[in-house]
Amino acid sequence: MSRITPLTQKEAKMLAIGLVFALVISMLKFAGPGLTGYAVYEQQEHAWSFDYENDYAYNSDSVEVADGEARLKLQKTTTAWTDSAALTLGRTGLDSLPIAGIAPADYEKAMLQEGDKYYIAGNEKIEEIPPALKGLAWIKTENSDRNKDINVSFEPDRSVTVFAGHDNRDTAPSWLSQWTYWGAGIITSAKGTPFNIYYKDFDGQVLLEASNKSKAMYVVLVNATVYESSTAYASEPHNFSGKMKSIDWDADTPGGTSVKIRIRESAAPEGLGNAEWSSQYTEPGSFEGQISDGTAQYEALLETADNRITPTLTSVTLTFENEEYPGSAEIETDDLTVSKTAEWGSITASEILNGQNISYYYSTDSGATWQGIGNLAGSSQKIRAKAAMSSNKTHTPALQEIRINYTYASCTEDWAPEYTECEANGTKTKYYADANSCGTNDGLPADNGTTETCSYEQPLAVNYAFAEPNAVNPGEEIKITANISRDSSITATAAFRNEKGTAATISLKENSGLFSAAVNTSAIEKGIYAIDISAEDAGGNAAIRKGAALAAIITKEALVESIILSENSPYSINTADSANKTTVLLNILGKQAEGQISVASYTDDFRNTTKTAREIGRYVDIVADEGLSRNITNTTLRIYYSNEELSKANIAEESIKIHYYNETSKAWTELETSVNAEENYAEAAIEHYSTYGIFGQEKTAQPAPAHTTGGSGGYGGSQKSYTRIIAEELKTEAQEAKKEVQEGITEERTQPEKQEEACVYDIEITLPKTTLKGADTVPAEVKNTGNCTIDALEIAAAGDAGRYVQVKPTRIEMLEAAKTSNFTIAKTRETDAAVQGLLIAGEQPRTYDGWLNIQGAGGNIELSESIAISVEFGKQESNMAKISWLAALAILTAAIIIHRKRNGHAKKKLKLRSNDAVK
């Protein structure tokens, strides 16, 4: 029997030393170096979110703060285009001008214009004629007659005004002293200065005396012609940016004359010739243009009621207003002031650049000096941030948040109780959270981690729904039935939705645990509808199940069928008429999935649409629910017809094409089609589900060439979120061109002109991992894999996991085709006692499941994606547990040393020296 021996004095000292070692190790492991010695640091984070515009300093002319964002402000600028016209009415009457007896006999009469030769011989040309003298009759002289004594004369049969132009480089001859000086005008290629013009009225013979001592022969003009009653002048096209806002002009309009202006504009120069003219303006005024960034042209109409006078149009000015963002601007936060000196960590920002740039700076002296955030270091009690936004003036970056983290020493615990969600077993866990986030557990209440009873309430959810019957003639009744969990105090509705939007919303009533309503379809437009079931309880909790059921309100012969897709073999669906003849055949391939599809075949176009070809009278509407459509990869559509229908429509069979109706453009789009004349059907590969019809050309007309462009893909055509069926990784290679062999002669089809591609709206989400552990932050990105800009994307977390994660940013705007935008998913808080206080021994990891919802809009369509995510709270050891474990280890070590000594195994004494290292 062993005996317990009391510790000697030396053994007690060794035990004390072991305990001190354990305490030192604990302090080294669980305390960090502070400003003075070892202390607990408090980690803090501050966010400047742009919710209140008055919290920031900026120039309101160039920056705006709204909807939780700071962005550049769209500004309006004005530009003007002035055309110096100098236009007058044209003149007429030269051919019948009653001038005879011109002397010398070789002189001629003419009506000269700028650019004409004004002497009989020589190369001198007229470069400029004053508007008032344009169109007058000329007596063409001979330049070689200068400095000769020649009498120039002619005989008009009416009273005329004669103008004589003399070279201003010499003194005018004496006979011009009896004439009235008119002014300077008429510039020729022989000299750079204008002639001096004189005029005199004559009644009878005109005689210009001899003596012409000059460097050039004088010119003679006769005002014997008349002005045209009207003349229209069209300006050269002018390219502009912005929108036209006003028109102004300068004109001289003597009594009985007028100037009228009209304008036309086009988005491209080549389209200007076909553009419509505006109404005529009789005076300057505002003009609200319809085109942004295009080409404009004006036409001036000059008129006179007296052919002796003319209006003169001097200039025309068009004013344009343009909208653009400033090239750069800054926005500055207020000071973040902390109670103690803080060590600054890092500055981050949530931003949407849209191809632009934002630079960031910080200041610790209230904005007196600034430094780039790459140099962020040191400590102070206040700090502020500044963002410098730059732009190419067509787009603006958007700043949603600036965040800074920092630390400072010392903290006082402030424990507040919180509870986990009530579990299905009727219990909830109580835990405490330190409001000051000290990181210590000294004052943690003893009941941390205990469980309490609670009343579990089943989550609100729409489980399933169905329509009975699911195909009716318009006006007949459909009963909608939905199964919704938690059937107490619930308001439920059923919404009929198609590519145009919601056509009707019906309230559902609870009966024996199910919610239902009978719907009279008289007030609902013909078509196939997805039925969305929504529910809301008294507490404001809501649930929705989109496309829970399908209903065809076209004909009761429409087919609504539940199908199972397979990647290995196609699923075939066919419809038949009352004579049991097949009207439509669908062959569908896709990833493993099941759901509902509806196919309706009918003979009348109830939409009364405009068609570019002759209709046969065969139409098909196809809709698949959302769960099914996202897994469909390939569909072939076959529409049957009869010879009687061809004969009645007078259509050439080889010209038949399948078309789909595009609800966005309100037009039918032709698909590449093959025709089987023996079995009377047309067949095409389709890339989306909507409304289809077969059309052709009259027999007497040349058949239209086969188009190779198919549907718009993705969200093309009648674009609706629950019919997107093309996934990027499943797109097939383009088919090779087909050749037909008929009667031994091979004819290769000609390649038609390619039609303009319709918008495809599709997105791709990249998420490296979908489970968040600890304080993980997961980066993610969304890419626009379509061919058109997506106006906006909303990102939100839902389900149980949605309560414990935060998505930033939650909104992405103007995501261009092939462009990528980033966002993050981060845990916001953990619900287990294991996270906010001491861990409970044996606590198992917990996982909360949910999903990410990505909702978007482009054009007039909506698109959506859902991705499953989960948040995991793992098993950890508490700080106190680690300290206790280390202390126990130290005690055990001391006990072993004592035991070894008592049994004679210690070979030498334990000595402590000043240079001993503790390991």
C-alpha cells in the first residue's frame, strides 16, 4: 500500500515554478503586444455608406449622392452650328432679255455666276459676287480693250439700271462721275481687291463714253432680269452630338418677301435622304429633336410676291444640347474620431467602375494634407477619406461604401443575451454576445450555452400547385389549387404570367389545408400562362413559387404534360386535331430533369399581328416551367399542314418557313427551315419557347431565300424568365449548310443576308466555394454571357443561410455584354454559443443552408439564377479551455519531476541561471 509523502520545501518551489511557466505560456499565446506591455486589442471597423448626402463634402454640380451611392452627376452642355448662307432668290429672264445693238459687235450678253469667265477671252474668273448683284445680265467685254477709247453701247427696250465695275487700282474715268457710287464688290482671280461699283438709270439707249484708262476693262451689269418667285436651298449635312433644341437665322425680308426653314435629322448620314422634313418655321424658335448623336440638314425656302425684290438669308444657326459626365470630381467623408489613439489597418471600398476609375486618399488632419491609401500607416485619433472619381464623360463610376479597420487597446465587456432560431425539437440555445467585442470571456454569464423550450413554427413555403383542367377554351373555368405549409392566417394569391407580364391575379381561399379558387378566363387574353403562387402570413413573412403550374387558355385541346428529360434520348411530344391527325411534334433533349410543358396548336392568329409573308393558318404556343426550361439543351419543332391549306392560301410549298413572334419588336422572325413535301410538314431547330407559325410566298412570286439565322437564343424572341433553355456549356456547333437533290440536279442554296441578331440575356456565376466556415469571405463574380447590356442585377441571400451572410454590392447596374463584375459573400454573425462565448464541450458543427438569388432586367424582360450556399459553424476550443489545459499540463510536469526525484532517477539538480532559455 503506497503512502502519500508531504512535499519538501524544494519540491514545493519546483511546483510553483511549473505553474509560473504555464501562466507565462498562456499570456504569450492569448494576449498581444499593446501600446504598453501586453494587453487585449479591440478590433474595430467603420463604414462610410452613402445614405445621407449631407454627411459628405462635394461639389453638387459634379457629384450626386442618392440611393446609397456617390456618382458623377450628368451635366447638360450646349453647342451650336452656324451656316453662313448669304442666299437670295435666283434670277430669270435672260433668254428673253430685250437688249440689242451691242457695240462693239463682238461683246456678248450673259448671266454669269461665281466661277465663270467674265471676259470674252482669257482665263480670268469671277470669285465672288455680292448677293444683290447675283443673277443680273452682263455685257461681256474684252480685257484687251483696257486703255482704249471705245464707246460701249446697247439698246434695251425698257427702262433699266446699269451697274459698272471699275478696277480700284486706278482713278475712275470722268464719265463715271455722273454715276452713283454703289459700293465695293465683285472680286476676280486677276486681283485680290473688289471692283468699285457705280450705277445709273437709263431710259432708251445706253452709252458708256470712251476713255477707259485702267489696269483692267470695266465690267457692265444690267438689272433687266427678274427674281424667281421662290427658291429652295438645302444645306450640307451636319453631324452633331446631343439633341437639337432650337433654330435661329438672320435674314433681310423686304415687304412681300419671306424666309421659311424646315429641318430633318437621322441617326446616320446614309439615312438622311429618307428622313421626314419637319413643318416649316416662319420665324426662329425651339425645335425638340428626336435623335441623339446623328446628322441634321436644313432647307431654306425664299419667296417673293414682287419679282423685283428678294429676301436675303445671311446665316442659319442650329443649337444642340448634350448630356455628359464631368471628367473628374471628388467626394470627401467627415472625420472618424475615436476615443483612444488607434492604429489604422486598411481602407477598402465597394465600387462599380463601369470602365472608369476611382482613386482613394486619407487625411489625419481634417483634410489639410492628403496621402494615398497605399501609404496608410501610423496612429491618430481621427481620420477621413477622399475618393477622386474620373470618367470618359459617357459613363460614371459608382461608389457604395468606404470601409476602414483599426485597433486600439483596452476594452470593457458588455454581455447581452441572444438566442438561436427555434429548432424543430422545440428548443433554442441561449448565448451571449459582447457588445464591445473585447475578445475576452472574464465576465461571461454562467448560463451561456444553455437551452430553453420554445414554440416551433414551421417555415412558410409554397410546396406545389396545379390547374384543373390545365387547358380550356377562352371563357371556360379553371380551378387553381395550391399546397402551402402553415395554413393558419395566410393570404395566398395566384398570378397568371406570360411574356407580356402578369395578366391576372386571383385570391386563393383555404379549404381543408389547401388553397384554391375557381377562375373564369373570360377576362384573360388567349395564351399559355405560368402560374406563380404567393403567400404571406400575419407576421409579414412571404413565400413565392414561380411557375408552380401551367395553364393554356387557347383551346381545351392544348396539351399540358409532365415530362422527364434525358441526355441520351429525346422526349417526343405531339398534338393532334379532332380528326386525330398530328399537328405538332416536339423532340426535346436536356439534362436529367422533370417538369411541365404546354403545347397549344391553333389556326387563327388571335394577336392580329402584322406579317411579312402569307399565313397558312398553323400556329403553336410552347411554354415550359422554369425548372424544366433551364435544363433543356435542344428542341426540334415540326408543324404539319395540308395540301388544302396550301391551295387556299396560294402558297408555294418550297417557300414555307417557320417563324417565331418576337414580343419585344412585335415582329415575326424567320428561322432556317426544312420542308418535307411528301409528309406535309415544316421543321426547324428552335432555341427558345414562345409562339411559332408557318408562312410562305405566293406561287406567282419568287420564293424568298432561306435565312440561316435562327431564334435569338437564351431570352430572345418572346423572352420570359421561365423559358430560358440554353446553357453556355451546352451550345451546339453550327450546322453545316444543307444541299437538296431533286430530279438528279443538285442546287446549292445561296447564303442569305444575315438578319439583325435579337438580344440574348444570360449570365454566368463563378463561386469558388459555397460553404462559409468561421469568418470566411468568399469572392464571386457574375459575367454577362449574352450579347446585350443588362440594365440591372439584384443579388440577395435567402433561406436559413441568408440570415447569417452579407452580399456586397447588392446591385450591379449596366453590365455590358462579355463584361464581368465582382461581389463578395461574407458571414455577418454566428448563432452558436461556440462563437460568441465559451464553447460547450461536445458541441457538434452546424450548417445552415440557403441560396443566392440573382434577379436581373434587360430591355423589357426579366432573368434569374439561384445558387445553393451553406454557412457552417465548426467545433472550436475556447480560450479558457486552452488555458485550463496548459495549466493542467504544467501541474502534471511538476508532479513527474517530483516523482522522478523521489524514486532516485534525478541525476542532477535543476538549476536556474540568468541565461537559461525557456522553451
